[in-house]
Amino acid sequence: MCGIFAYINCNVSRERRHILEVLFNGLRRLEYRGYDSAGISIDADGDGGLTDLRGLAMPGFCPLVFREEGKIEKLVTSVYKEVNETDLDLDYSFMNHAGIAHTRWATHGPPSPRNGHPQSSGKGNEFLVVHNGIITNFMVLKETLLRHGFEFESDTDTEVIPKLAKFVHDSLMEENKAANGNGGKDIQFSQVVMEVMRQIEGAYALIFKSPHYPNELVACKCGSPLLLGVKEVGEAENRGVFAETELRLAKEGGKPKEFYFASDASAVVEHTKKVMVIEDNEVVHFRNGAVQIYKFEVGKARTASGGLPRPASIERALSILEMEVEQIKKGNYDHYMQKEIHEQPDSLTTTMRGRLIRGGGDKVKGVLLGGLKDHLKTIRRSRRILFIGCGTSYHAGLATRALVEELSGVPVTMELASDLLDRQGPIYREDTAFFVSQSGETADTLQALEYAKACGALCVGVTNTVGSAIARGTHCGVHINAGCEIGVASTKAYTSQIAAMTMMALALGEDTLSSRNRREAIIDDLFNLPNMVEEVLKLDSDMKVLAQELMDEQSLLVFGRGYNYATALEGALKVKEVALMHSEGILAGEMKHGPLALVDETLPIIVIATRDATCSKQQSVIQQLQARKGRLIVICSKGDANVMCPNGGCRVIEVPQLQDCLQPIINIVPFQLLAYHLTVLRGFNVDQPRNLAKSVTTS
């Protein structure tokens, strides 16, 4: 998913060197999202000799644009090389300046400088745009703009946006000139952007920059994440409100402030914790030290007289980030994925803190989920429960489906968000739909949420990100609270999702006396869960040795059953997405229906056979695979090695045993470690897997 970053210094002197470094570092903080090119735009030393439609000199600095294929450091090197060659003054100070930056993950056109962002309206860079998302009607817009004489230089869908902005701006200026002469009212930057928004379709977060509007930026979004950070220079940061009367600083001598736009909080937290998450169809206009926010009305066209609608500015509250700078640093680890695997005891502790009741005295063991307590009765009365997600989040739902059915008595249906949307599967008012997403911004899951809301279902969010689109768009929910996850391959968020959804199942079953002993046993093991994960992490060196044995293999099969069918799918996914090895998770009950044909003495096969209701069936699977000379690796409970492989011939990995419903959290850790070590040994980038991004836009 593309990354957007912008930096504005207002009434505070900042050298170009400082501005460049802030922009570059903002992009570095967004690297984990996945990208294949990067770019920035800053201002030159003087005006660019451009004139407006009236023939008057434009007062702003001409924007400079730098774009490079590949990593951010290549862009940095390229920029400083060009600076030296053109004698651009790095010590030049700006009291006010607006710079934009971008990391691109290619969707339309291959990675290349011409396809990178910012994308331009053409000569003079009269309008520049950075974009996260996809414009679905770009071909229609492109054909229209071509007929009006515009020339296109890139393969991207984004290029239509700055060209459309120029077309809108020039058309409005011509109309204004014809109606009012040169003394007519100026067209505001935000009005131009809203006219562009009326014509584009798709998912987007956009930031616009233009020399027609010096030191101004306009940001807007629909379906892609964007937030604004505010820092008062030299003053303590306090919670505040974006009110027109408060933030409309006078043109002369306003308070020194710095503003940061970013795709997520990781790029902002080192500068400020005071942020505002921008909502869909909001337009944020930075001008003269003021931040004005408008609500774009989708269906509202221009007035009958042809004039532009002028929506009133609205107020928005600032919130304080619950994130520390240390969370976005690797510390003593070599990679973010390694760090996050080893952070799981802490992330699980944080996820469960304050939610588990130990019991004793007059207290009964139980679970307290504040975000769900007012809706539990409604969920229990549901016709069915749907778990909706993508990838790892789907697997987390699958890992907890059986427990939710057991404790609530409500049937649970698993849905991949994209498939649900493709077939427009029926959802009823009597249903409860759970939307599981680490980022809370997954596009397919968001679209499924809108679909379920339109059908009248109760919608529950399970996300790791407070203030995310799913957290805001659902009726209620559970915050996973796993902490910032930088690595593209989800690890600690996955195990925390399972823990959070297990607690949800316990809360749903708390009014059933017959399951009390079962619930209390699970709660006891939840308290012990972080220590058990700590114990599994001691297998790190063993998994590295196994990775060395498997590093040259081409394929890996993983057989799981019951609660651990999800573990098989997720374990195979981890190996697939980071180590770039073909791996397949298979329901062990389906072994005889095709997969058995693949078994021979060369193909490595992992069988998950910890103690649960399907354990004896997994013993049978192991025996059948051994009879066909399968190359077996068995994950079993401590002390069960001789039971599961009585005749030897298997590599055995023993893990601690907990309640069956919690075993997927324990059992996935060896797979995470294996995938990590396989990736390093095979020479691939652990934190930025090929072709993958951290958060996924519409496909």
C-alpha cells in the first residue's frame, strides 16, 4: 500500500536541508508498508517564472519534483546529487513551506521514475498530487483530458488527478474572468479539489500542492487512511479542537506550528502525539497557518448559476496517540519481524490486561470487554455469526470459530471479504458480522462492512488500530491492543487477535451454567499464556537448524485439523509470503482426497498433532504418511513424541500444552520462527516481502 507523508512549517524558520530530512525520514517510517519507488516535492529558491491565466506572475515558489525507482536511500542519493549539480541552496530558510513525499507500490504501470509520485499536471508542475489507492474511472477521465489537449507521461491512474485539477482550475478561472473581470473572487484551492472529487471514483487519500497556492496543501480521502499531526513549536502539546476561530491564525505573526500528514501514525509519532484521523469525504485545507476542514457532499453539484458550493468549515477533535517512538524501532533485533515474534508474550499480556477477572472472594472468574458489553445479548440472539476478514485475519477467525459456536450456541460462518463481495452473499438483519483486520483499513473488509451495514446486520470490529476506518464504522468492537506492528508478515497481531476473540467467546457464554468449568479452565490458561509463549520462543535455535535443512526445498505441506486447521493455513502463509517458498496448508481430513498423491520421501511435510479432540485422527495421518515414506516433521505436545512417532523416523517439535482452543497461539510460533529463519537464509527481505504491502487496497 502506498505511503503518503507531508510536512508544513508555519511561521517558523526551517532550512531546506531540515525539510528534506524530515520528508526522507517520514518515508523511512512508511517503508514497512511495501513500495517499489519513492518521490518528494519541495520548493525552489525563487518563483518559477510562471504566469496565471491573467498573465500575472505567480507569487509562489516553483515546485521541484524528485522521483526514483527502488529504495528510499536511492532517492536520497539522487536528490543530493542533483542538489550539488544545480547549486540548490540547502541552507536557504523558509518561514513557511509545504513539502510532500510518497512511497509507491505499483498497481498501474511498472516501478519507474515516470510512474512514481508526486504526479504532475505537466509543465511547471502547476498541480502535484500524491495518492494512496486506486481510481477506477481513470480511463474515462484520461480520454476526456486527452481531447482537451493534455499529454500523459506515465502509466498510472493517478496522473489524471493533477491534470484534472489543472483543467478544473483553469476552467473556473476563465469563468470567473468572464463573469467578473480580473477583479473577481479568487478560486480557493479546496474548491478546486472538491470539484476534482466530484469526478473521480475509487479509493483514495490525496494531498495536493500547487504554485498557484503557495505554502498551501489540501488533503482529502475516501477509503484510504490519512491523518494529520500538529506540533506547536516551543510549547507543550495539549489536547485541542480544530475550530475555525482557534486555528485560523492571522496572516501576520501567527503562532509557530508544524503540521504532518501521513498514511499512518508511525511516521508522525516522533514529531507529535497530537493527531486527527481524517474521515472519509473530509477536505483538509492548510492555508495561512490555519487548518480548515470541510465535509464534501458527494451528491451536491454546482449551483444553478454555475457557482461553486462553499461548505462551512467543521470542527474536529484532536486525539493523543497511544504509541511510543520505541515501538517503531528495531531495538537490538535484526528485523522487525524478529522483534515482533519475540514481543508476543508482552503483546498478549497487553491484549488481556484489565479484561480477565481472576475470581476469588465474591468475584467470579470472567471476562470484561467494555466495547461489547452492551451488545452481548443481541449477539447471543443472532441467527448466525459471520467472521469476515482477509489473509491472516481470516485465519484468526477460523482459529476461534469452534469455541464461539461451543460457548454461544450460535452457528458461525467464515467469509473471505473479497469472495463475499464477489457473490453478494446474503446477510440478514438477525446476523452479527465480525470484521477482523489488523490495520482496520483493509479495503475488501471495509467494503464488506458497508455491504453488511446496508443489509442491517449488527457489525462488530476486531482491529489493532484505534481510530481506524473499521473501528469507526462498526457498531461496537474489541481493540486487540497488540501494539504497533511494522513487519508486513503479521505475527503478534495474529496471536493477539486469537486471544481477543477467545475472550469474546467467553463473554458470549458467560450466562450458560453448563459451560462454567470449561470457561474457567480457559481463563486460567489465558493467565498463563504469555509464559507458555515465552517457553516456545526458546525453540528459536531449533527452528533455525530446521530452516537450514529446508532452505533449498521448493515446497512444504502443512496438515492441521480442528482448531489447528487455521494454524496449518497461517503457518503455510508465513513461509509463503516471506521465505518465497511454495507452501500449502491442508485440512488433514482431506488428505486422502488428493493431497496424498504428492507424498514421497523428498517432500517435507509438517503435521500438527497437539492434544485435542482430533489428536487420534492426526496419529492416523502420521502413520499413513510414514507408510508412504513421507518426510515428516511433527509438532506435538510435550511428552508425546514417542506416542506420535513410536517407530521414529520423524523430526519432532514439542510445545507446551494448554486448553485446545488456545493451542493455535502456541503452535503458530514455531512456524513464525521457521519462516523468519528461512527468509534470512534464503537472502530475502524479511520485513518487505516481494510484491506485498502491509495494508491492502482494492484489488
